[in-house]
Amino acid sequence: MLDRCGRHRPTAPSATTHENTADRLLTIADFHPVQSYLEVGVYAGGTFNAVNFPRKVAVDPNFMFDTRTAAGPGIDFHELRSDEYFTSPDHHERFDLIFLDGLHEFRQTLRDFINALDYSHAASVIVLDDVLPNDVFSALPDVSRAYRFRELNRPGNPDRSWHGDVYKVVLAIHDLFPRISYCTVNRGEGNPQTFCFRSPRRDFRPHFASLEQIERLSYFELLDHLDLLNPVSEDEAFQIVRAFSEHSASAR
Ligand SMILES: C[S@@+](CC[C@H](N)C(=O)[O-])C[C@H]1O[C@@H](n2cnc3c(N)ncnc32)[C@H](O)[C@@H]1O
């Protein structure tokens, strides 16, 4: 089942499969120290309000819940677009864990990722949502076209997922950020997401000719290049982040 934000929702809560983002983030925090957390794109607070860290910052131009009921020490809500938040001189700080789940457009999410690097430190983990559209309609960068073309082609289909073209951000990281390592949870159940962290890639080799070529890639070309997402199972992704965490702790 997929929600309006295009995320897979477990039909029943699962304590072991971490299908839910909050479970994933809390699992990362089990082995990676997380004191501070930034979430860009918060919607109804399903993830933000379910994770418990000493410092939490939420950014969304339109919170779909009463933030006063979720307020508390160390918690800030910024009802802003991410560009406004990241360009405000008052808000700069560095977070241990950042979850990017805002506007599902390539350019916006690439900007969010680049800004998130400036709001992170050597041991931070950045999690990108919506990196693998579940069909060609979901991959359209315009949500109304995604819904319209799905309805035209699959009348009555109740699927309201929209991932946009965020997948191109992972391909841009692959080609343009040799000092960022990443893996994408894409095997087994659960929402595909990419975990990113600062670690030089010894096997770095750009694949595409330019950022423009990446921006022009279609959903089907993504399917041709799925290996560039570094797909792994959820458990493998946790092991990779754990190894990074242990390495960054020993380097401190
Ligand atoms: C997929 S929902 C977020 C779901 C949430 N992270 C969760 O786990 O429950 C996407 C959210 O991004 C917000 N959004 C849209 N444009 C944005 C922007 N430019 N900056 C920040 N958030 C944005 C929308 O208002 C919406 O609430």
C-alpha cells in the first residue's frame, strides 16, 4: 500500500522488517550516535513525531498537523520551503542524521542534498526518500501529470504514489560526488531509500557525460542503470552504515 507521499506503508506494524522509515532511522541510531535530526518534508509528522532524538528540526512549507501538540524541548518547526530554511542566516547547524523527503523534483532534491552536506559533518548520515519510482507514472516530475497519465492508462487504479524524478539525484551523487558513499535499500520489502555518508569511493568512475544527461534520463533508462543505485537489502544497508560509523568513531 502506498500513501499520498508515495511511500510504502506496511499493512500491519512489523517490529522486524523496518518497512517504516521511523523504524529505519531508529535502527541506524542503535549503532550510530544520533543527537540531532533534520527532516525536510514532514507532511503529517508520521516519521518526525515517531523518532525521538534530543534535537529535532522539521522543515515543511505546509505542516499537515498541529505542530503545537508535537512541540517540546529541542524540537523546532520551520514552516518554510527548504530553500528558505537553508538560506536563512539564523538556522545553520550540523545534524547527525538528515532525512530528505521534500519536493520530489530532481533539481529541488539535488539542492536539498547539497545544502544538507553543509548542514552535516564527517560522521553524518543522509537518507534520501523516493529514489525508486514504482511505475513510469510515478517517475514524472509533475504530480498532476503522474496522476492523470496513470488514470488514463490504468483506469480505476487506486495507486496514488508519486516519487517524481528524485532517482536522478542518486545518479548525480554517483557521478559528481566521489567523496560520498551510498547504498540503496532495494531488495526485499519496504520503501526504497538511499543512505549517504562521507567516505571516498575508491572505485569512483563517472558513468554519464554530464549533469544535463542525468537530468534527461527517463524512468526506463533508470531501470537500465539500477546497479548505479548500489542496491542492497535493508540488513546490508545497516551493516554498511554500521561499518562507516565504527570507522568514523575510530578516526575521531
Ligand atoms: C512525502 S511528504 C513527507 C512525508 C514525511 N517525511 C513522512 O515521513 O511522513 C512530502 C512533504 O514535502 C513537503 N514539501 C513540498 N515542497 C517542499 C519544499 N520545497 N521544502 C520542504 N518541504 C516541501 C510537502 O508539503 C509534504 O508535506
